[in-house]
Amino acid sequence: MTDISVIVPLLNEAESLSELCSRIDAVMKQESFSYEVILVDDGSTDNSWEVIQKLAGENSSLHGIRFRRNYGKSAALFCGFRQAVGEVVITMDADLQDSPEEIPGLYRMIVNDGFDVVSGWKQKRKDNALTKNLPSKVYNATARCITGIKLHDMNCGLKAYRKDVVKSIEVYGEMHRYIPYLAKNAGFTHIGEKPVHHDKRKYGKSKFGMNRFVNGFLDLLSLWFLSTFGKKPMHFFGYNGIFMFLVGFVMTIWIIVEKLVHQAQGLKYRAVTDQPLFYLALMAVVLGVMLFLTGFLGEMIARSSSERNDYNIKDQF
């Protein structure tokens, strides 16, 4: 039985790989862990793959996966999760900003403390305060509000998972930022965090720009919607459609009644079609009908999905 699987997604990190693998191996031997390291080359254009091959030849615990082109971190983690055999799965970045010396503490929180997921928390970041720290604080505050998971650093690459967790979730697109939320939606609710050491990047440069925060927020909204209404779209579109329709209907009745009252009393009045409120009411009715039909079509698609009865069973006898 393998105690730990370490999954390292990487892109053009040839300079750091040798030191990273050496530090991981030293920690594992010191703690007497049986382990494997899965290095996932996400379409590197430097000599990362050659370095991986060389390191694997020197250490049988190292395995490599190489993509033909760059697919992104989520794809790399998905393939690593699929291949992992360790009872505890640990993910970390290849840039040496994540410390391999944190592995034993993360492992014990899973095995001894019973956590399903443990996320690293870089309390003292070594990044630029303006371009990284401040946007990260805003991003994490938003994530805590929407997901209900009280993590200070949702996007930290250093995380530990119970094996069942990574085998029960599907990471795609850019959803690697929200694996704790995916785990929560799959029924793994014992989620914790551990303050971890954070180092400055030693080699190369960051592969992420400011656009990751905008993309991350959009992905979070998508994930929230799919997890909440993915199997019951009518509950979202139907309710909002009925509300919009009723608003438009009430506005229309009000305009007509107002005209009739003014007409009966011999007061001056405008034709219904001359009033801007009439067109707002008409737009609300049309939007309401469209939203309701969208919910109806979404419901038909959801009922036709092969995953409509895909449930995560914890125990059975």
C-alpha cells in the first residue's frame, strides 16, 4: 500500500525539478513513508520532460505524464488524480514556493485528525503586495461568501486529500481553484486548513496574470450555479420567469385600470401604447416567458443526462 501520492503539475519548470524531487524524497525517507511522485508536464517548451525522464531513471517512485500541448492546471490535476494510488494525495506547485517539508503535517491531518481535505494557508506571502496579495484577499473573501467554506487561501496549490475525494470529483476547465468546493458538493464536508511556509519563486517567472482573478470569479459563479441548480434548472429560471411575468402582468393591469378610471371620470388620459411603462411591462412579460421556457428546456436536458442519477454513496451493506 502506498501512503502518499504527490502530484506536481508543471509548465516550463526544468530548473526547479531536481531540487523539488530531492527535497520530497528526503522528507519521505525521514518519515518512512511509501510514496509516489507524479510529475505532469503540461506542454512545456523547455527541457522539463528530459529532466523528468532523468529523475525517474534515478528514482523508481517518480512517474511522468506529458501532454502534447498546454491544457491547463485542471487537466494536469485530473490526470494525476486518475493515476494516483496513495491513501493520501498531496498536490503542490513545481516552482519551489510550496515547501515539501509541510507534507508530514498535511498527511497527519488527513490520517489522524480525520479531515477529508486540508488546504494550505500562506499566512506570510512572499509575493508582490499590490499585484498578488490584495487581489488574493478580495478573491478569497468572495469565495468564502459564495461557497460557505471558511478557508483563508482557497487557491493555494499545496493541499492534501483523502484518496476517496480525488476519485469522486471531476476537475475540468479552470476549476482547480475550487477543489474544496467540488469536494463539499460531493459530500466530503470535513475541510480544514494548515498554515504553511511560502517561499519566493527561485527560478523562472509566474505563469499566471491578473486575468486569473476575473476568470476565477466567473468560474466560481458557474460552479455555484451548476452545484445549486444543475439538476433542477426550473427552480432558478422558472421562479425568476414567473416573477418577471407577474411584474409585467400587474404593470399592464395597472395601466389599463388607470386609463379606464380616468376615462370614466372624464379626466385627461393617454393611450396605453403611448406610455413608456407599457413597453416596460411588455418587456417584463416577454422576459418572464423566455426565462420559464429556458427552465423548461434545461429541465428536459437535465432529465436526459446520463448523470442525472449519479450519486456518491458513502457506505452500503
